Amino acid sequence: MFGFILRRIGVAIPTLLLLIVASFLLMHMAPGGPFTQERALPPQVLANINAKYGLDQPVLVQLWNYLSGVIFHFDFGPSFEYPDRTVNQVIAAGFPVTLTYGLISFLFAVLVGCALGTAAAIRHNSWLDYLAVGISIGAQVLPNFVMAPILVLLFTFTLGWLPGGGWSWSDPSFWIMPVIALSTSYMASIARITRASMLEVLSSNHIRTARAKGLPERKVILRHALKPALLPVISYLGPAFVSMITGSVVIDMYFSTGGIGKSFVDSALNRDYAVMMGVTILIGALTILFSLVVDILYAWIDPKIRY
Amino acid sequence: MTKFLMTTALALSFALPSLAASVPEGTKLAEKQEYNFWLLDAIKSTDPAKNTDVEGSDVLRQLFEGLYNEDGTGAMVPGVASDYTLSDDKLTYTFKLRPEAKWSNGDPVTANDFVYGWRRVADPATASEYAWFIELMNIENATAVVKGEMTPDQLGVKAVDDHTLEVKLTTPTPYLIKTLAHTSTFPANQKVIEAEGDAWTQPGKLVGNGAYTLTGHNLGVDITLEKNDNYWDAANTVITKATGITVNDINIGLTRYQSGELDRVDIPAGQYPRLEAESPDEATSTPYACSYAYVFNISEKGPEALKDVRVRKALSLAVNRDVIVDKVLQGGQKPAWTWSHWAIEGFEAPENADQAKTQEERIEEAKALLAEAGYGPDKPLDLTIQYNTSEDHKKLAVAVQQFWKQLGVNVTLNNVEWKVHTDRLQNQDFEVARYAWCGDFNEASTFLDWFRTDGYNSGKWSNAEYDQLMADAKTAADTKPIYKRAEEILAEEAPAAFVYHYANADMIKPDVKGLPLENVMNTWYLKDMYRVAE
């Protein structure tokens, strides 16, 4: 197992490097630069800015400077779009917000999704099953950019219960709508996957054996069915977890949370190379890390799996 | 400005009182003087030398104060300066600063703070995107300093004493005073900036000389301003606290206004008539100094057809401006037959025969012009309109496609993202492109300079008479006839099809007073505002 983890880390580092180099070069190949504007800057002004940010050097030199800054100093450079801040500061301001509403959404989606899917499978073809399937299909087809304005209209304008957007660390009422809007479709997917997989497990031989030896149904489900039924869910959860905690541009846009989901999209559109690279590296590293976590969880849950 | 020029060399002083909130007598003020305003996006910088956007300027104008401010009609009123004198050759301005002006930390605001601030913008080490603004002001040695050929201390700005600022220009600049309310010209506190470095713009560290101080800033969420008791006119400042709240979606912004979270918000395109009918005391529309156009590429890289003035004229005539303004935008915008915004101070539009015609007559004339140029059913004209991603630009482009179809012109629409659009505009990689320009100050040259041969001029149109007129305007005593003639040339030559002049349609809570509803620059100052008791 340890050998496996070491091997995976050994592969992860070159993967991340490749990701950095590829995104860096692609970004620089896109037309327009961070300071391309409607009113073209006079050449002398542009020259000063390029000199300050090192954009006057050949792309490969820039790449090397960037890499060495990241690797040796953990410095992701200054932001072009937010001249008062460094990329580290931009991410430090936005990522905790995204992480908070993402984590809560994740827990909510997993708990409700698994419960809904399991209940539906156990009461297969009953009203509970239809209700659960109905909810998850409904939640899946309602995109969050449709749901977000509806939530604001309902909870802020009509009922006046919740603030219509923004973020506060001390007041969790700001967190509720982002969590609902972000978690719903994940919850629906988890419910569907759990239900399908649970149905399959429930008809398998070892469950029949468990029932045959007279185990109470509750124990059959919890001890023998749930673990194998969760395997497909877990392979879904790895990437879902990363995409939830790294935010969603839709949630950030509609609820103005200040999260990094919007910074990421903005940085690409504004050619803010530094912020774009910083968030790419963050998401890339988390993706690699959590796919490793998923593999380890797999081995833990399913003793048949050996690395 | 012209009236100043006619009285050159005279010591000029403004008789107007300072313009803090002028609450009419007998007004009952609300108990809670707080104001929540809408921001579309994050405030990217609170450094006057580094800010580049309109919302950033709105915030900076509360935190700092320049030599002059604008009043509710757009006229220049004294800020830190109390008056100025202009030398005979119109090249040296001497500003008297009010001695009672203070920084938010209690230090006096001196002429040196302006010298430092302006040098800082021009200094290559600052790498300010608005360094060109110091060049635009024609301050002596500005370009050499920006280029790094001279040191910042050679910039033509000098503190004669603590309260006297001398500014030397390379050429007479009739609009100079109008540039002095711009955020790039705000003073800077050298002591604080040198002590704190890049962190000086953070809440708690930022020291400004405006009527408000920065007390909170959550990037992309909100920004909080509170009354600065050290401001020289603090006694007349009514609003105690203001919060800029970012709502990235304009429709959600409106919902949040309606639920009471915001006191002012932009009205989404097309919704003004409905809101005006529902809440006439809240829906407002103010002319805003921006013009929208379709620019023709006349450069070598552009299509042959657009080099023919008859084709350009025909295309311009066929754009049904009334439909765009009345049916698509519906927010108080006006059809444009000139490049300069109609409400710009001291601007008088020339008579335009086309404007008086009906759209049917214009289409007839356009067809005739195209036929004359050799385009018709057997030789149809194919053009591509390029626009940047936006629902509104798309609506207009589709409309123009239909207008030009009436002439037998086949239009392909090409939607590109913003950076690609600007990149192609600047490299003349387009045929017809959507474009808009917003004035930097309230004077027509801020628009007309665009079409100079060495102006931004993405279509590379060039006209010697026009260039000469714009050069003459710099020293002319009366610029009105010059700008009029320049607009006539633009109408004859049609380097672009002007479409409409902007208006800002806003929802404003009825108890909020003091917002500039007649200022075409839409420059607002919290210190002029107050809330009345309902």
C-alpha cells in the first residue's frame, strides 16, 4: 500500500508540472494580453507595465521565472487584474469562502443523496421510490443558473428571510442559498447512483446468504449491502468533491460570494495569467490528491482490491 | 471652458461656494444616513494610480479629493484647490490650495502631495495604466518621464510652497481644469505609501483626503466607507456610512434593490418603460457620456468596398437608430448622428440633412449610393460584423444585419470574446466592428480626438482637414465652431455608423437625494448626498 502511494505521488508531480507548462503556454497563445484594452495603451505605457511584470521577456524565460517562483518560494506572482494584490492574496481571500460552502454542500449532497438512494432501493417500486426518483430527476434537470435567481426571488424578495447574496463569516444565513444551489444536482446524481448500485447489490448472492442466515434487514443493509453499494458512489465523489470545493462560477456570480470560481473564469477572460495559473494549479493539485484518496478508500472498503 | 479662455491671463477664482451636501432649508433628514450602492464587479484597486475602471473611480472619488470636483450638472467646482491663475501664454497654471484640507490621519494636504501623486502616475516604476492621462494633460516632460528618458522629478509640476501648486504645460490645454476631477490626478500620501508598500490600499492603512475613509473591503463582496471627520468640509457631510455591494448579475441586482438591500441599481436593458410605469419616483434616466458605433475598417487590411465613402454612407443611413433606441434599448438613449455625445458641455451638433429624413427616404438614398458604387443584385456586398460577447451587443448586431439586408448587403455575425475583439480592433483584423467610447472629461475633444490620424481610430480613417481642426482646437478661444465642423466631416465621410448616445437608467430609492441627475459624466459624490425622512 505504501509503495502504491509513493508510486502515485511519483506520478503526480510530473503530471502537475505538465499541467502548469501546458496551461501557461496555452494561456500565452490566446489572442490579446492582460493589458489589451478598448483604448490601446500608448507603447511607452505598455512597455513600462510589461517590464514591471516581466512580460517583455521570451515566453520560456517567463515560464522558468514563474516555475521557480512557485517551486522555490511558493510565490504565484502579482495579479494583473487586481494590482494591489498578489495571487496568493487573491486565492487566500476567495478560497476559504469556496471551501466553506463547497464542503457544506458536499456533506449535504452525500448524506441526503445516499439516504434518498438507499431508501428508494430498499422500497423498490413503492411510492417512496417514485418520490425519490422524482426528486432527483427534478433536481438534476433544474440547472443552478435557473435555480439561483428563483431562490433569491423566493427567499429574499418574497419571504425576506435570507440575504440575497454576499458573504459573512459570522452569519450562516449567507451560506444557505449557495449551498442549496450548489448541492442539489450533486445530491440528485448521488441518489441515482446509490439507488442503482444498491439495487444491484441487494440482488447479489452474499445478500441472499445474509438474509438466509436470518440477519435482521437493518443489519443486512448496513453491514453487508451499504459498503459495496457505495463503491460507484465513491468513484463519483472524488472529482465531485474537488469541483465543489473549488467553486462554481454560477454560484459566485449569482450570490456574489467572492469565491474563486468566478475569479477563475474572470482571469481566463481577462488574461490575468497569474491568477489563472494559480487557480489552475490549486484545482489540479486537489484533483490529483483526491483521486489518490479515492483509490485508498477503495482498497479500504473493498478487500478484493489490492494495489 | 471657453469662457475661461476668453478671459485669459486674468486671475480666475470661483465664486461658487464649496459643494458639500446642500440640503435645502426645511428638509427633514432621515435619522439613519446610510447608503448602499450597487457594484457590478469587484473593486480591483483602491490606489488612484492603479485604478482603471469606472466603479473603482466611483469609490476613489469618496476616499480622495482632487484639485476640482464636479457638481450635479457637471460643472467644475473647487476641491482641494480654492482657485487658480493662468499665465499669458496659457502654459502655466498656478493653483492655490485650501490650507484647511487634511488627510484622514490629520496631516495637512500640501502641494507636495499632488506633486508626488502625479509623478507616481507617470513614473515607469509604478507602471500605471493611466500614465497616458498625465500625457493627455500635456504636462511638461510627461512623455519623456513615462518613456524613462527623464526622471519623475523632471515632470512639469512643482510645489511653490505648501499651498501653491505650479503646473507647466507643453501646449495650451483648454480642457485642463476638466481633467482635474479624474482619479489619476488625486494626491498621494508619500509617507504612508513608502511605509506600507503595496499594502497601503488596505482598509485601516489607506490614508486618503476625501470625505470618507475605507473601513472594510471583502474582494468581490463588498466595500465599506465611513465618514472622515478630518475632511475639511466634514461639517457639511451628511451620509455617515456607505457600502458598495457587488452583485454580478444585473437582474439579481434589481431583485435585491426591490427587496431593500440596495438603494441604487442599474436597470437591465429593455426594462425601463415597465419600471418607470410601476415606480415613477424611482426609475431615472440620465444622459451618460458614451457613444456606440459600428466602425468601418478603412485600412489596407479592410475590405475594398468600405474604402468607398458612398458604401459607408449607405450603411450608416440604413441603420434605423429609432428602432434601436425605442424598441431595443428603451432606457432613454438617443439616436446618434454625431460621435460626440449630445449632452457634452459646450457641444453643438451641426445640422444634419439625413437626420431630418424619414427612414424610408434614407433607405432609398442608401440604395442609390450603393448602386452608384457598383453594388447591387448582381454584385452583392458581403460584410462581417464583429462584436464581443454580450446579449445587448448581439441584439443590436442582429438588428443591423436586418437593416443592411434591406440594401442587399449580406452580413455575417462574428461573436468573439472581449480580449479577442479588442486585439483584432487594434490590429485592424475586422471588417465592421461594434465599438463604444466613453468620454474622459466633459468636453467634445475627448470624443473627437478618437478619429485623429494618430488617435485610437481602429478603422484607420484619416483626413487632413480633420486633423488640422483638432490641432487648432487646442489653442482656439472658441472651440464650438471647430467641433461643429469636425462633426460635419465625420457625417460626410462616415468612418463609422454612429448608432446611439448612452443614458444610464437607474432605480434610486426616493428618499436618496443629491445624486447628479444632470451630469453627463455621471460622477457622484457621497458628500453631496443625503437621505430625507419619509
